[in-house]
Amino acid sequence: MNGVTRDVYVLLQIYPPEASDDDDDPPLDVIAVNPSEAELKGYLVAYEYRYRAACEDFDAWDDLSEDWGDEHDRMLDELADQYQVYGSLISGTKFEIVECPSGGRPSRDEEPEPVIPPVAHG
């Protein structure tokens, strides 16, 4: 791109503070990255609808008297596949689109990670 960086937008899935193991930053997942904020907003409308439906189904299924186990993992995976959503299914999760001005490239102050060529096996 001739040295020109394009801004990109990132869709974050931000879980409620009680989902965190520590008190610092809330846990989150990056759901999508796109150079078009408008396209990402359109994606979010449909994604959030599916995510909320998956949370409702999981909450209706979950017996809160039982500790998390293999059956919970199975149901989480099944609903994530069915609704085409990612991460944990936690009611109260919020979504935010943020701008990433560097286009994912390191800032001038950061040293890029070295690129190590693959080793030929012969």
C-alpha cells in the first residue's frame, strides 16, 4: 500500500466484570476486524441477535446448582455452532466497535518481531 496504513475497525465482545478472574480489565474477545465501520455495524446487528438467543438457550438449559463440567462444555460448543457465535455465552455481555488506527501494524516505537524463515527438512 505504498507505506500508507489504513484504519481498521475491531468488534469486541466484552464480558461483564464478574466473568473476570482479576479486578483489572474486563475479559473480552475480538470477534471481527474490517476496514469498513459500516459493514462491521451491519454484522454486529445480526451477530448480537444470534448471541443473545444463544445465551437465552444456554441459560434455560443450565442447572445453576451444578458445577461447570463436560456437559456444559458440550452444550456451549453445540450452541456456538448452532448460532454461529464465539467465546463464552454470558448474559450481560456488551459489544463495542473500536478503531485501530495503525491497521494492526506496530507503532514506530515498537520493534517488529523478527521473521524467522522455516527450516528446510531434507
